Amino acid sequence: MGELRANGIVFDIYDRLNSVLTERPRVGIVMGSGLESNLKDFQSQIEIELKDVEGYPKHTVKEHSGKLLFGKLAEVPTVIFMGRLHYYEGYSMDEVIIPMRLAGLLGVEVMILTNSAGAINCEYGVGDFVLIEDHISLFVPNCLRGTNDDRFGTRFPDMTEVYDKELIGKAEEIAKQGDIKTHRGVYVQLSGPSFETAAEIRMLRTLGADVVGMSTVCEAICCRHMGVKVCAISCVSNMATGINNQKQSYLDVKNTAESVSDKFAFLINGLVSSFK
Ligand code: HPA
């Protein structure tokens, strides 16, 4: 899809949403694979099935419910994207970032991105959380490629601090309160959908990556293009290929993510509460 058409869809959906929303969300949350449940304290006000939204790309990952929830978390107006669009589903990058563009237009100031990731760093363990402090995006197309839409941001956005340091600090404090183990690390986005080979993981380790996944970085770049602050958190769902002897399976990824979803909810609740 051309980026201008994708932006046309964004503005069109925005107009329709705008007419039903009574309050603008200040915080956006993307719930990744296996992490969709358990934000029990979220008070949902409007629930939209994305498959019914004309023009919105269809979610093809079975486990992603593809819902957009508007409501309050810790009294803060929040929009939650249940599931996300991935490049490996066949969408172009400008389609993958449609949810982020929508969030930006709706007035979201802070985006919390969650995902499941494979640990390249041997010090990490399954079930640990990684506060992403930097990324490597060079293995997938840049989501800002193509004509720049100046309504969103500048042609050449700075990427010095993609992941807000203050938010990382806050997340660490909250994690400590909840006895949740965290690391700070570098996330590398690959296109997927195949998992990596052991040789690829060795290469990525040499390049300085700590965790690997198939999402998130393009969303973070898009948010920074619009001036939206980003906090991105990975749950280590598995050790990356070759780090131990286990074979990779999506089911394991999903099961681990589900098993830590209470901790994720605690972290997210704490973070959003701090925006009151
Ligand atoms: N590789 C890529 N993406 C992933 C992984 C992995 O090991 N685990 C969860 N998402």
C-alpha cells in the first residue's frame, strides 16, 4: 500500500472515531502476543471490533483479538490495542503503523508497547522483563519511508532517545515494588515469521542486541515521529535459538507470556497511575 493511501485510511477512521469519543485518550497501550488478558482494573467505556472498521487492516494472528478499547485505567483516559499488526502478516510498514498514527491523532501523549521476545543475552531468564532502552531496526524497512506527511512530523526525526528514560526509571521503581525482575536492553526487530537460526542469533549478539522479536520498533519510530513518548517492555518468552538446546514454538511464547500477564498488568497499572 502507498503511504498516502494508508494515511488516508488513518484520517478516515479518525474522523469516524472522533464522532463517538467523549474523551481523548492520553495513554495508548499495545498488548502483544499472549499479553492481551488481565488488565483487570481497566474500565472499558467503548469497545470496537477492528474487523468491523472499514479500511482497518485485518488481524491475521489467531491469538490477537483485534479490538480497540477506550476507557480509563487508574482514572487516566486510555486506549488499548488488543493485538497488533505485523510486517510478517504481509502488511507494508505504513499499514503496520496505522494504529500508532490513529493514537497520535487522537491525542495520545505516551505509548506503552508490550511484546514477547527471545533472549539473546544469556544473563536473562524466561519470564524476566526487559525495559527496552534502545533498538536495532536495520533488518526491516523503515516505516517512515516514502513521502513525508508533515502533519505527523519531520522528514528526518531524531532517534537519540526513542525510549523515554524517565519512563524506564519509573517502570524500574514499580517493578521493584512488585518484586518483578527487569533488565534494560536493546531490542532488535526482524521481519519473521520464521524464528532465527543459531548463526543469526550469534550475529545479533555481536551487534549488541539483547532481545529479538518481530514487532515494536516500527511502532516506536512512528510514535517518536509524532512526538509521542514511548515506553516499551518485553517479556522474555524464550531463550533465542542456540542460547539453549530448546526448539522454538509460538505456543511456548504464548504460554510464557500468559503466565506473566499479572506482572505485566502490575507494571502497566503502575506506569499509567503515574500519569494521573
Ligand atoms: N525470535 C523472534 N521473535 C520472538 C521470539 C524469538 O525467539 N520470541 C518471541 N518473539
